[in-house]
Amino acid sequence: MEEPSLAERDVLTKRESGVTDASPMRLRMEALIKEKQKEIVQAIEQVDGKNFLVDTWDRASGGGGISCVLQEGNVFEKAGVNISVVYGKLPRAAILRMRSDHKALDPDVESLDYFAAGLSVVMHPKNPMAPTVHFNYRYFETANPDGSQNAWWFGGGCDLTPCYLFDEDAIHFHKTIKEACDKHDKAYYPRFKAWCDKYFHNKHRGEARGIGGIFFDDLDETEKDQEQLFSFVQDCLNAFLPQYLPIVNRRKDMPYTEKEKQWQQIRRGRYVEFNLVHDRGTSFGLLTPGARVESILMSLPLEARWQYMHEPEKGSKEERCLNVLKNPQEWV
Amino acid sequence: MEEPSLAERDVLTKRESGVTDASPMRLRMEALIKEKQKEIVQAIEQVDGKNFLVDTWDRASGGGGISCVLQEGNVFEKAGVNISVVYGKLPRAAILRMRSDHKALDPDVESLDYFAAGLSVVMHPKNPMAPTVHFNYRYFETANPDGSQNAWWFGGGCDLTPCYLFDEDAIHFHKTIKEACDKHDKAYYPRFKAWCDKYFHNKHRGEARGIGGIFFDDLDETEKDQEQLFSFVQDCLNAFLPQYLPIVNRRKDMPYTEKEKQWQQIRRGRYVEFNLVHDRGTSFGLLTPGARVESILMSLPLEARWQYMHEPEKGSKEERCLNVLKNPQEWV
């Protein structure tokens, strides 16, 4: 008889013992992101007044996802809150690539079972004064043939993309996530803020996608123990609503002109450029066999615009925003 | 004294003897695409009634470009007719990659001077009944240290992207380019039509970008002699206006609904996906140091839309178009 797969073992564990603090990290992370997805969906529905569409699907090799999308709402042009849980096989080439960051990976096997789970949020408000927000927090694990844990790591981050820059919004967004970081390690915020500025960069334009936040990847036992990192990611997830709700609430009903809406659409074009040209998560997703394309591309705005040689007027609010994107700032 | 660069030699040759049939192919290709750019710009201005914006620029290492863009015209939402002429240095890694297709490339040098010249056209009409059209024809050459020709090849193609499918348009577009191909080699059209269907494919969606045309690359001395291939590319360029003008003229004033306009915007989103995710020319361009980003991205439409889980109605015209994109057809 064949050994049960990691996915089959996990289904069995959940059925027999539920998920507790003593469960494998895979199951605890899955439970956490499901709970956070519900909280965020509820809070955003309250702001918007319209409900999310919920799609649930299973993957043939184990796992699945829940995509919650709110489209053409009152406050949000498009908002997506997605969970995905993947059980798959990592081929040898991918193992060798990943070994540079994770020495625990066994270089002598042909393939490894892996598990990946994450929660991704992208919200594009209608009002050009209200910024787009994004976060993703994820956990990755590989398994030994007997199902025990081989290598594991956490990754994630959050960033804010305004079309019009209100300093108080940028300061609030950064301050809130800095507090979450500081609880765990005073070095985290400066280190992950710089990583974020480097990652969310539209290299071909020489501009940042937005005004940043934090970004981290490959946090494993060489960083801190698993329990401490899980607790850090929990605090990052908990920071999201306090980070973003006050901002969207004070911007969503501001007056704006047709010209300001058009500037927003041009900035949305840049968002599309980053996601399709540079974002590793999007490329990885689109190349994964059997990927759910509509869930990956829910990050794209409802509408975008490419206007040849558009330049903001000298001394305008649009120019000021662009200058900050070209020269990332410290906000706290 | 340092040897003059390829770019400097070419400037000198043009100044001293002009460009004739006896000139190096570089200069003949440059002269051809400049002439064709003028013809096409004039013809499109006549259809639209609005003039193109013309930007001319030089590259520090030699060469330069002319970008002609017509934006928010009467017939065209956005139309670009671009020339670029590049003199540069091909690093060793690029030489080794290209050697698989071109044995004439010397594998034993650290770098090679190269020349590339091409004309690119993308036109997005306003009316959703009028299809988007694209073509690019280009010539590439590497030089020996004494300035003589090392390896060379031609590449290019054209394709049509309708949102609503009129069989007569697809047949006309294919028939016209097939006639240009047949004059040179009866095998060209079937071979390059299949290559086009393969290349302009949104793999992540399992759909073609449009209803195809032709595509070819790396046509060098192992295919036909240089004079014959140049004459073939000339005929392809000459085919463009007869290929496209009758189509846009019969569609540009057709009535359409708001819903049909929205379907066009969704299809424009797919066009953006192909160009930013899959198109080799766009990625190569965006990675080239000192590239003129606005000229590369003039291929993007003025506006695009991403609507989560959009599905055309059963039996609708939109569904018929999508079915053909999923199953490329023979048109002649």
C-alpha cells in the first residue's frame, strides 16, 4: 500500500483532533488565515455596504482556496480577500534553487512534498483620495517522506499605494505596522521597511509602486523559533484593519474632479505594470499548473489607463506624489 | 587612436555616399522603415482626421528612434507607429544564448557590436467593432571588430485582435498577408501562420491574443539569401495598409452599445496581460538599460478593465469570439 500523502495525513489529523496549539504549524496557519479572512471581509462589508462574492474551490492534489471579491461597491471599485492552501510536489530544480536560503532542504531527493498557505488582500477604492492597500502573509513547509517537517519559513508584507499623498495617512500606516514589528524585534521595522521599498519597485519606471510598508521572506529557524515567528505574523495580520480602516474612512467621501479620477486611472496602470512585470508571486502563480487565474489576477484594478507621455503639472499635487515615489521616505 | 564604432562608421557612410542598393543592409533597412513609417502615419491621419505627435530621440551609444503616437483621435483611441535603431554591445552571455539559432556568431569574444532596427505599429480603435492591429518587422546584425558583417537575421509579424469577430475581416487580413508570403515562398504562410498562433498566446488563459496573422524570427542565410529576405520583409511592410485600412474603414462608424464597449475594455485587459507577461520584445525592451519606456509601452491601450470572473452569455457574439480565440482557425 502507498504511504498517505501530506494532504491526506492533514485531513485525517483535522478530522480526528481538530486544530489546537499542539497541531502542526500548517494547520495552525490555515486556521489563522481563515479566521482573519472572515474578520476582514466583515469589516470591509461594513465600510462598503455591499457584500463580497465568495468562491470556494479544491485543488486536485490537496488544499484549495476561498476567494472573496467585492466589485463595483459603494466605496471599493474592487476588493479581494483570498486564501490559498496548496499541497504539491517541489521538483528537484526548485529544491536546489531554494537551498541557497534554506540549508535544511535535502539536496539528494528527486522531489519533496510541500505545503503553502497564505492570505492576500488587495483593495482599490473608487475615490482617488483613498489609497489602494495590499498585504500578503504566508507560510511554506516541505515534508520528509514520513510526513515530518523538513524545512519551513514565513514570508509577507503590506504596502500602501496612494494617488494623492496625505502625510498623516502614510505616517499612520507605517506607525501601526512598526508597533506590531517592535513587539517582536526592534530591528524588524527598519529592516523590513527597506526590503519593502526595494521589492515594490517599478524598476523600468524608476518609481516605487507606493509609499511602502514592510516586506520579508524566508524567515526560518535561523531567524527566530517557529512559535515566535508565528506570533509575529499573527500581529502583522491583526495590524491590518487598524492600519487601513481609519485611512479609508477619512478619504472615501472626499470631493474629487474628473481630472483627479483620471490621474488615479493612470496610477492604476502603473500598479498593473508592477504586478504583471515584476511581482514574483504573480509570475509564480501564473506559471503554476492548474492555477486559478481569476484569483491571482484579482489584484488588478477594475480599470486602468495608459496615456502616452503623461507628465503632472509643475508644483501640482500629482507631481508631489510622483516625487515621493521616486525618492522613498522615512515616515516614522 | 581607438577604432571608430559601428555607429560612427555608419554615420560617415551615410554622409559620404547616402543610402543606395549597394549600401550595407543596416542602412537599407533603416531607410526602408523610415519611408514606411511616413506612409503609414499619413494614411492613418487621413482615416482619423487627427495628427500624430512625433518624438525623435538619440541614443548615447548611437542610433535613436522616432515615435509617432495619435491619442484620443476620432477613430483611434491610441495608435503608435515607432521606429527604433539601436547600436549596442552584446555581452558574452547573450552571444552564447543566440548561438543556438545563429552559428555564425563568434563564441570566443567577450562582446560584439550589434545593430537592430525595426518598425512597430499598434492601433487600438475606439469602436469595439473595429479590431486592434499590430505589426513589427526588424533586422538584427552583429559586426566583426573591423566593422564587417558577422551574423544577421530578420524577424517580424502581424496580427489582428478583434473584440467582435467578422469573418470577412479575418479572411481579408490573412489573405492579404498570404499573398505577400506566396510571392516569396509557398511554405511561408502556413509555417508563419502556425508560428503566430503559437507565439501570440496568453498561456495562463488558454486563449490566443487575437485571430493571428504571421510571425517569424531568426531568418538568416540558412533560410534564403539576404537580398531575398529583405525583399520579403519589404512586401510584408507594403501589405499592411491594404491589410488593415478596408477593415477599419468598414467598422469605424458602426453603432455599438455601452455593454459592447465594456467587452472591448475587458479584451483590452487581456491585451495588456499578453504584452506585459509574455511578449519577449516588451520584456527585452524594459530590461534594456536606457530604454525609452513610453515608446515600448505605447502598445498598451488607452484604457483596460479587469472584471472578476466575467463570462460572456451563452450563444452571444462575445462567446463566439472567445471560442475562436480558444481554438485558432484557418482563414484562407
